Amino acid sequence: MTAPSDLIERLGHAPGTRAIILNADDFGMCHAANVAIAELLDAGRVDSATIMVPCSWSPEAFAFAASRTDLDVGVHLVLTSEWTRYRWRPLTAAASLIDGDGFFPVDVVAVETRAAYDEVAAEIAAQLRTALDAGVDVTHLDNHMGSVYGLATGRDFLEQVFALAAANGLPFRLPRRMDGAESDAELRDKLARAAAAADSLGVEIIDRLWSHPFELVGEGTAAEETYEQVRDGFVTLLRAVPAGVTEIYLHPMVDGEELRAAVDFASPKREFERKLLADPVVLRVIEDEGLVRIGWRALRDLQRGTAR
């Protein structure tokens, strides 16, 4: 396992501190996401969330975030629209960012293959500007489905993201290193180049980025994964967090008719994630492991030179 950077020390914590950021992705995707994420933010069960600006329910997320600028809310930069029945479009007139039906492409390969650099830059800038204009005190940027990382074909859009992040004084969700990448020279070199590019522009990035499987194992079968099994897997993940700053992202939502009409699978898993973030077992593990929870605002303050 690779050693962490000096980020945790620059944030004012002791060397060896195991810090986590619990982030809720997909705020604004639908009402089911908004209800769960606002509830978790308000209760302090997650440390941050990121809004999908092009989605139909983003105004509700904007209104909540604008009324609670004490909470850490960022922008989940969107270049894909993955579901069959519920789709969303670019904010800009970007021909290279739409499929034959006029929506964002369903997968990352299509984005990496077809998207024009200037149109990506314009679209992500429009998404950030829309959030800022709605009164959101944006704390950070991240990316839906990893469509800017270049992991599918090697063609990435990190230059455009870093430029936007640097111009607005915002950190970006990019792992400095990836555990297990030591054996993959190409991935290791790509991450090293990306980290160097972020550093050269003064954009703060994290040490590691973790999650757990998006799918519900065995969904619809007799072997379908139970809530307790999902929780046990999450507990195992928490116990393995090393020194440094690790973001753990989830997609908590309310499982019901609306969500099941919108997504193609894994609706029960979204409810499980909503539940486990408030589960006393999970909270006790965080305490027992001595994990320090931080938010993206601390990284933003560090980047802007306003950290205490």
C-alpha cells in the first residue's frame, strides 16, 4: 500500500492520521436522492455531497444548499446519462456531448471517444456557474462516472477540469495514488502525471478514493445481498482505511416508486446506503478505528490560503 502525501499534515492533523470524507454523490439527480442526502447532511451523517446540475431535480438541491452554506456541497460534473428511462442533456449547445437522442451518452467510452475538449470545458464551466448563480457555496468538484479520468481509452479531460478548479479555487476529487496500481505501470504513470498537473496549478487532490460495489449482489435472486451483508462490507472497508485523506463516496437515496421508475437496477442498494450511514454499528466502527472525519471545505480553505 502506497504512503500518503503530506496533505493530512497541511490540513493541521498529526502525521499518520486516518481521515475520511464521506461524500454523497448524485445530489439533485431525483427527489429520492434529495430527500436522503439532505437528511444525511443535516444530521451530519455525511461530510459532503455533490450536485448533478443538469438533472431535473437539481433546483431542489440548489435551494437546500443555498439555505445551508455551512454544509459542504460541491458540483458533480456530468458528461454521461446512464439510465434507460430517465435522461439528462448538456446545458450548452455541445454537439460532441450528445447521443442520437440529444442526451449525454450512456457510457464513458463514448465521452472519451467523441467529446471535443473545448465543448467539455464550456459545459463543465456552465455547470459550475449554474450552481454558483443559484447561491451554492461550492466547496469542491468531482465527476459523475469518472468520465474525465481517461480510464477507458486513455483520452482524458483533466486539463479542462484542473483549469476550472484552479480558476475558482476549488479542490477536485482525484486520487493521488490508487492502491494496487503498483503493478500497473501505465495507470501508475497516468496518476503521477495527473497529480503533478494538479500540483502545478495549486489544485488540492486527495490521497485515495474508495467506494463499495454499486450493484446489489444477486439482485432479484434468492441469493440477493442483505442489508447486513452490505453493512459488513462497508465496515470492512472502514477498518482498512490507511493514513492520509481517503474519500469514500456513496449514493444514498430513498427506495420507492420514483427511484425504481428512474433507474434500471440497484434501487434497494441506494436505500441500504442511506440506512448504513446512520447505523450505530457503522458509527461505532468509525469511532473505534479513530477515523477523523473531515470535509472538502478544509481542502478548499487550504487551496485558497484561508486555512486556520
